[in-house]
Amino acid sequence: MLLGLEVRTQLKDIFEKEFEKPVTLKVFSQAIGCDSCQTVEELMSELVSVVGEDRLKYEVYSPVIDKEVAQKYQVDRLPTIVIEGDKDYGIRYIGLPAGLEFSTLVQGILQVSKRRPNLSEKTIELLKQVDIPIELMVFVTTSCGYCPSAAVMAYNFALASDYITAKVVDASENPDLAERFQVVGVPKIVINQGEAEFVGAQPENAFLGYIIAVYEKLKKEKAGAQG
């Protein structure tokens, strides 16, 4: 049993209070060559049994057998958890959400169940101008105290805009990516594969500033290419 009795009690309580509409967890996993996949499947299974299948359900896909599904969700790493509501909001967790990162998963599920972001009206209004794809990649570790708030902030931005996706990546499980983006401290946020990056759990306004700056840069480049 991965979830202890105390955690189960807390989960039941928080889901009773905060959960609104059904959520599906799509888990991309395979038995060979993925050390944490089996644990992720067990964790999702236990979580669903605690929360209830009427609220939360999970589906397991193999990228080899379910190639089309993996392509549709643009999954290229294992394990990947897609947190989906009425639609795919572009919200992903890549790795095993253990330790402090379990709260990132839970908060992500609760926010998706609400079908609306936990952001200010001003931020939501400003994000309406975004019409170019923007990817937020948040590098985390399971022992980092500031990581969950940065990760959940990214999830909220993805919920707010159809053009924004948020991938939370466990740096220790994806060392090649961590090396590529020179992750020395976490949380590290990388926007559009390095168009902008910053370290630390920044407040909403600062996070938004980076997103809008990248958007305006991409818009200029697009206009220049068309001109």
C-alpha cells in the first residue's frame, strides 16, 4: 500500500470539500525500460480507489500498443500522466509524483475538476491575447518545498488558455532534459524550449510577465516572417 491511512483520510476530506466535476488520468506506461512506471500505475489505482471512480478514473496506455493515443497526447517520455477534464488542457506530469510532488498531482486534479484556473481576472483577461502555442516546462524534484506551487501555477496557466501547455518534469527521472536545460536549482521553468527561463516559485504577475514576453517575441518573429 503506497498511501497510508492518514493520507487516505486527508484525501477523502479534501476531495469532499473541493472536487467538482469528473477527471480522467491517462497514464502512459510500459513494463520494460521504465523503473517507476509500475509504481505510478499502483499509485493511480490507489488514488482512484480512495477518491471514488465516479469522480476520478484512470486509464493506462502503452506507447507501443497505443501509438495513436500517445501521438495524440504528444507523449514522448514515460511515465507521463495526463490530467484531463471535459477536454485535454495540456496538463502533464512526467515522472513519479512521489514525496512533495504528490501534492502537485492532487492540486492539479482538483483544479481541473473545477474547469477554471485559480488566477486573477486581470491575468485571465491578459491571457486571452495569446494565440501562439506556449509550452511551460517546470523542472521539479520530490524533495523541493517550493516546486509544488510553481508546478500548480503552470497548470493554472494551461487551464486558462488553449494555447498554453504545462509539463511538470521530475528532473532526477529525466537527467538528459535536466542537463539540456542546465537545471541546477529547482523549480526551474523553461518556456518554449528555452525562449525564456527562470528559477524559483515566482508570484503570478512575474510568471505572467515571462509568458507575455515570450508571446510578444514570437508574435514579432511571426510578423517578420510573414512580412
